[in-house]
Amino acid sequence: METLINPQEIMKKLIKLQADVDFIKNNMVDIDYILDEDDREALRLAEEEYRNGETISHEELKKELEL
């Protein structure tokens, strides 16, 4: 079965996609600009702990903190 390609629909989707990309580009936040050296180090350590399996989920933490 052949699929028909509608050029007008493709153009509409491309225009919408470009608008979405433009919005994202205009609203992106440069994390390195916001974070200071202490923040970057804390983030690096947290990511390392996560990779090493040294963290627990939010649900596990809530269970641990329940009385």
C-alpha cells in the first residue's frame, strides 16, 4: 500500500518544529553561568555517588525518615 506525502502538512510540521527549537534555544539556561565552583563540585560528587550506587531513591529516603 502506497503512502501519500502531503507537502503542505510537512511544511506545517517543519514550521512548528522550527518554532519549538527557536523557543528552546531562546530559553536555555547556561548552568555553568549560574553555578559557582562549590556548586559544580557538589554536583560532580553527587553524580559520582550516583554512578557508584551510593544513593537511594526518594521513596527509600521517605521510608527511612518515617517514624
